[in-house]
Amino acid sequence: MTFTKPILFLALAAGISACDKQDLTVDRAIDSHHLSTLEAGIWIDPRGCDHWIIDDGVEGYLTTRLDRYGRPVCSGVAPPETAVGLNRGWDPI
């Protein structure tokens, strides 16, 4: 029993270390490109706080807008539950 535990632990550690680390800054869809090339808008949640939002047609990205101290930004730029600054044009894929 004491011999199988280290073997199982080593097998688990090897399996975890073999996981592929993906670059999360790259869009991997049909029209793949770096996410920094996309234009972000701001969506205001029901509490009035801002979220960065990117609509890529098939995919969408959303993250909380934070200040330099890690606190949510609630700018009041628009009424709650609205989006501002998004390009609403047609995006051919």
C-alpha cells in the first residue's frame, strides 16, 4: 500500500505537468487574431459597475473593469444594463 501511493502521486503529477498551456490572449475561432486588435466597449451591470465587452461575431468576451487597486469601476457613463462604445456594424466571418 505504501508503494502504490507514491507511484499514483508521480503519475498524477506527470499528467498535470503535461497539460497544454494555451495563450488566452489569442482568439482561436474561424477569424483568429490577437485580442488586442479588437475594439472593446463598456457594458454597465445592474449595480452600475463597468465591464469591458468585446463582440467578435461568433464569440464574445467580458471582464470586469478594475482600477489600479483591483476594485470595480462604477463610472456612471451610461444607465445600468446598457452597452456603450461597441461597433454595431456587420462583421463578415
